[in-house]
Amino acid sequence: MWNNLTFCSVCKLAPKPTPLLLPRFLPLAHVLRRRCKGLSGSKPPAQTLQSEGLKRTCSLLPARLVSSKAKRRRYAKTYPVLDGRVLSVYRHVFEENLRNSEAVVKRYSELLELVSKGGGENAILRHTQRNKKLFVRERLKLLLDDESFLELSPLAGLNMPYGDVPAAGCLTGIGKICGVWCVFTANDATVKGGTIYPIGVKKQLRAQEIAMQNRLLSVYLVDSGGAFLPLQSELFPDKSHGGRVFYNEAIMSAMKIPQVAVVCGSCVAGGAYVPTMAEEAVIIDKIGTLFLAGPPLVKAATGEYVSPEDLGGAKLHSRVSGCSDHFASSEKEAYECVRNVISTLNYEPLPEEVTEHDGPLYSSDELLGLAPRDYRCTLPVKLILSRLLDGSRFQEFKADYGTTLVTGFGHVEGHLVGVVASNGELTRDASLKGSHFVQLCSHRSIPILFFQNTAPHAAEPTSISQAEAHSNRLKAQASMMAAVACASVPKITIVIGGCYGSESYVMCGRSFSPNFLFLWPNARVALVDSRHLTTVPQAGGSDSTDESELKHLKQRLEEESSAFYSSSRLWDDGIILPQNTRKVIAQCLQIIEQQKYQVVPSYQHPVIRM
Ligand code: COA
């Protein structure tokens, strides 16, 4: 994460003792005037963008994006231009990759379509007609400035051991409210009454982690029956289980990350703590209720019937208990109230600075043919970079050394980034170069983009000298791992092919805490590639060669390595289409940049509800 010192260097200020006041470029009222738009936006949702079809153009388009409002240029015209032509010698592999991409993108679109319906048509009807509530995606339309939010892990919860839980029962993402990037977590009550499954807990915790790492204010739309009771042992007792969400709320508040909640449905048991721990809560009349135990439990315990409204409705909590701070008579009023609350946070949005930048010289649609079907179909990574960087310009670092890793500087929609891209096996030289380059980025406060396509299997040493070479490589990789782990700059990882074994850690895999990690739909995520399994490992140490057992194991490994399997388990922040990669990266860089414009307080204590 960018630290105070980093902020200072970025903002050209000398380091000061805290509290650190960072530049405030625009008065909030001015920003709000410009940004608080009507309630229905015109832009397509990010998800729609992600699921756009395969509109391929093989022509090389010199796409120059110049805004008439451009204020300054943030790219180096002098960086060399990459040659992104796909040579005829690569055509065969390109076509093979393309066929695979078409198949996985189709599957991706189908799954997105499935989860967009939440708990299904009947459940939506019951939710909207009988319970008189808005569907969660309609709520987001009312809450956010526009519809082009970055949805996180929409496929989480599919194909779990306990069945399909569409979108893990809650939508999470990052969108703008009053011009400020906010993380939102919104229960989908059409999925088993919005109850929290183990994967739902994981999704909420990841949203909070993103909020903390990127210092983003958070909004919770709570409509949840609390824990999904049949799975209580998997979501209650452990450290990273349900209670951690409430713990994080206090810690985030102490970190001065504001949180606002809307009680827009039933908030039972665990669901009741989320709004109560928030700094400010809005409750909606008639549909919002908040209690630790609902009417059925009261009846069982006391024999008395009490209505949900009397037990914990909007009037009770606004007038008597004080568990909520604002009473809203409708959903629309509640989301307007959230916008008003946000405007009181004294939270400076990023200045809306329009930068002039060039588009890549090569069509992003061709990334579909460059996305490797498997490791053997990998083409030179600079072909990919030439379709992502502004003007296809790249200031390469150590171009002729350790060439299986490509490192250098470029821009994405005007944002300067350091690029670390797999271009083969991570050799000793490549790792040393990577280590050096990552430290350069860290010293210069430049965010790093990792494009990961790691080798599925390192060759076994067949001689003493090879074994020695392996040890040297191991040492060099360890040094790069340390550099990556300790680099105090934002990191974004895109898995463009393989995410295999220990090299994936070096390339800033999930356990190395990148700010964001996305997969292309062709990605493979596993410790080993199923093709490299030749025997079945046995508990006693001996290896069995039972054919059917081996076949079964390979099949399982194959299934468990897909991008869809990974994304449904939240090992990443979602699958993105190759042709949308540049847009998603630019959005993430904008989101990350917002923290530069915040006041960092010297004190650390949460707001405690009185
Ligand atoms: N655990 C597991 N399943 C639950 C559940 C829970 N805590 N709460 C609700 N469900 C299930 C229901 O069985 C139902 O399943 P079905 O669709 O297969 O029949 C589904 O969720 C929807 O519940 P339903 O009661 O029909 O919907 P609703 O919109 O009328 O009410 C709630 C939703 C959450 C308000 C209501 O179900 C409720 O109060 N549940 C109990 C909550 C509770 O006591 N939680 C304690 C957790 S520690």
C-alpha cells in the first residue's frame, strides 16, 4: 500500500509528521454539482461490457483518444513503439487460441447470465411483488452515480460442495457515489433470504480487505436472514468467519474509512450487526427490520406473537432503540439519504482531470488469439503488451537480459505503470531482473502490473550442474518474492495464462496481496498441470500407477484448474475478458489513486454507536 512517504513524493511535498494534509484540489460542493447525476445512468454496466461478444477486427487500428477537455499529457511520446504484428509463423497458434477463447468466453457469458438472475425468477417475483422490495441490481442503480461499476467476483459461489449460491448471495463491487469511489456490499435476498453462506462471508471479507487496502469508503445494503444455519460450523467459529466482518467494521472506522449501511430488508442475527456497527445507518419503513431473533423465536420462547415491525421496524429503531440514524419512507429516499451522508464525510474525491492519451496501435480484440489455450500455445508477451499500453509504447528495462521476464514502463490511459510480464520460465536471470525492477518501481512510487503466465512444470535436474542451476534459480526467485512482497506500491495482477506452482507467488499471486487480481477466462490455476501427472501419489510415499485412478485424478485436476473453478471460490477478484483488460486496469488505477487525496488522521479509534 502507498504509505505517507509515498504520498509525499507523489504530491511533491516534503514528508511531514502526521496528520498529513494532502492537497485538496476541488471544493466538494463543486464536485458534487458536477457528479451527482440523475438516478438512471446511461452507460452499460461493467458486467455487460465484460460479456460483450466477439467483435473481432483483424485490422490494425491506430486508435487515438484525444479529449477536447484534455488538460495535460501523461505519457512519454519518446518511449519506443512495440511491434505488435502477429507474424505468419504464429498464425496457427493464434487460431488455436482464438477457438479456445471463443469457447471459454461463451461459457463465461452463460454463467454471468445465470447469476444475474439471483435466486431465480420465482424468488425475484416473491421479493418484488410479495415483499415489496427492489431487486439488488435495481438498488445499485439508485445508489451509484452511474451503472458502470466494477463488479467483483460475480461468479463466486457457483458449483460449491453445498450447491450453487448465485454471486455468493451478495453483490460486491466498486462504484462512484457523489464522485467518490466506494466499495459496496449488497445482500441478494432472492438467494435463500439473503442468508450468509461460507462463500458469502469470504466475499464480504474480501470487499472489506479491498476497502482497507485502497482506503475506500464502504456502503452496505443489508437484507439478510443472518447465517445459513445448516452450514453454521463453516461460517461461525473461526477467525475468518462471520464475526470478522463486524471486527473489520470497527477497525475500518478506526482507520478513518467511513461506512454507511442501509437496512433494506430483514436483518436478523448476524445481519443485524452490520448496520449497527456502521458509522451511520438508514432504515426503510415497512421493509427494513432489525433484530437478533425474529418473531418465530419470540413466539417459541414466550408464546407471544409480535409483528416484525413492532419487534424491530424502522420506527422502533429510529425513535426508541437508536440502532439506526435515519428513517426513510421508501427505498429511493434511503439511497438519496446515503448520498447526503456521503456528502458530509468531508472526503475529497479525486480531481476529475482529463488526460490526453493514445490508444494502443493494435486491436484489443486480437488478445483473444494471444490468450494461450495452454502453456505450449504461448506467444511473445510483447504482442499482448502492444494491445494494452498507450500508443503501444514501452520503455523496456534490461531488454536483453533474463528475457523470459519482460519488464519496463508504459502507460494505461495516462497512468504510468511498471510492467512485469511472464515470457517463459522464470530463470535465475529473469528473477534477478524482476527483483531489481520491482524495487525500482517501489522507490519511484509507480504501481506495478503483473501479467502472469507461469510454467506448469519445471524440468527435473538430470545432472549435478543442473541441480546447482536450480538452486541458484530458487535463490533468485526468493529474492524476487521478497521484493514483490515488500514493494510499497499498488499491485495489480492479471493471470493471462497459467498460474502454476511457486512461480505464481513470485508473479504476485493471491497470497502476495495484490490490490486486485483478475483472470482471463482461458487461465489455468493449479499447483501442477494435470498432463504432468504420471503416477498417483500415495499416502505412504510410494507411487501407484493404477491407470483408472490416474485418469480420475487427472480429470479432477483438469476441472479444478479452470478459471471458473477459481473464480467461484474467490481465489481472484473475477474473470475479465481480454479485450476489456485495459479498461479494467485503468479503472483500478483510478480507484487506487483516490487514496492520494485523503486526509490521514493521527488518531486511531472507531466511531462507537451511543
Ligand atoms: N438458514 C437457512 N435457510 C434459511 C434461513 C436460515 N437462517 N432463513 C431463511 N432460510 C431459507 C428458507 O428456508 C427459504 O428456503 P426455500 O426457498 O428453500 O423454502 C428461503 O431461505 C427463503 O426464506 P423465506 O422465509 O421463504 O423468505 P422471506 O423473504 O419470507 O423471509 C427471512 C426471509 C430471512 C426474513 C426469514 O426466512 C427468516 O426470518 N429466517 C430466519 C432467520 C434467522 O432466524 N436467522 C438466524 C441466523 S443465526
